[in-house]
Amino acid sequence: MSYQEGIWNDTYATSWNVRINRLDTAGGPAPGWSGAIYACDTSAAEYGPAGLVSDGADGVYLSWVTARTDWPHPRVFVQHLDGTGQRFPGWPATGIQVCDSDSGQNVSGNPNEFFPTLASDERGGVLVAWDDQRYNPSPTFSAFITRLLGNGQPAVGVGPDPPRTVAALAVRPNPSSGDLRLALELPREGRAGLDVLDASGRRVALRELGDLPAGRRDIEWRMPAALPAGLYWVRARWPGGTVARRIAIVH
């Protein structure tokens, strides 16, 4: 079963805010998602146009604009959610402001930011581009771009790609009769575990891996014999979040 995310603005139970949901092909919530999630925990107006892109490990980045930090000038914010809709460690409930220039740094005196666009950096981070009026009077804009790592920190300097900030997981074979070979790569040491979730999000198998060093390891895991054929999610847990892969069990 495949899944699709949707992002939109609404005023449900608050002022304007950005909401996101992940649905399966039948229109139901994906495992771990109980319904639409607010991207930003604030009573201020958060509005679009919003952006959405995968982090390459079952999570998503989303962007929007708000004037709550520099009224009345809109600024671009980004949030990072894992595959179950939870914020990644290091990402505040209000999102991260991607540009810290203030009015004194803006030649035009009009530091408006609009139209954020997101793209994966193929390393677990995100590229954020937007239109900016800091150097130009309205209606002229300049284009700016920045790069954030998976933990929300800015990528600084030019050189080799930084280390991964999210875990990577591969599951073989797929489909499988029940004997799985997993390749799990952690960007740093930490206590890890594995879960198998059915299509409703219910955990049907569990394996604790204990404290693991950073790096890749191969894991063999035999599914319970009583597990019915069907579609499942194999999820790896570690202190930096979760990563999941969809598999089919056949008999």
C-alpha cells in the first residue's frame, strides 16, 4: 500500500495554521497518524503557500510563512516530521526560521520573504529556496537558498557532505515469506529497536537491539509464523527518530 501526504491552511480551532496528514490509498490514516497534524504549535497566523518534500527516510519537511517574529513582515519557517508525524529531536514546536536577517540588514527596509520551495539534499537534510525583498523595493524580489541538516542545524561551509543526520533502513527480500534481512545505518550511537506494524498501525512484532554504535549493521529477523499474509511496515527506532519501510508478507 502506498501513502500520500497533503498540506493545507485552515482556521480549525485556531487562527490560520498549516496542517498535514498522511493517507493510504483507501483514504484512511497511515500507520501512526491519527489525523491531521499542526505543523506549528502557536496561536499566531501561519499561512502558505506551503511546501512539502520527503527527507528520504519516510519523514517529511514542510515549509510556510508567518509574520509572528517580525511583524508585519512574513518570514519562512520549516518543520521536520518523522514517518509517524512526530517532530524530530532538535526541531521546536514552532518550526525553525530559515533566515535570521533583521530589518537593519535590509537595504529596502522591507524584509519580506515569500514562496518557499523545498528540495531534498539526498543526505537527510533539506534545501530551502524563497523570494526575498531585503535588497529590493516592492515589487522586485531576489532569490535566496539555504541548506538545513536533518537536526535543524544550518549546513556551514563548502566541502564534503556532512554525516547523515537520519537513519537509513533497507529490507530484503520484499515480498518475503517471513525471513527478513535488514541493513540499518545509524548516524550516531544510541539505543535502537525494531517494530513491525500492520496496516492499521498496530505493532505485531518487536525486537530490541540495545545500544548500537554509529554505522551500518546487517540484521536477520524471522517474522512470527502466525503473521498473516499482507502489507506491513518495518520500523527502526533510535534516539534521533524513526525510519520505516513497507513490506509484503506472502505464504
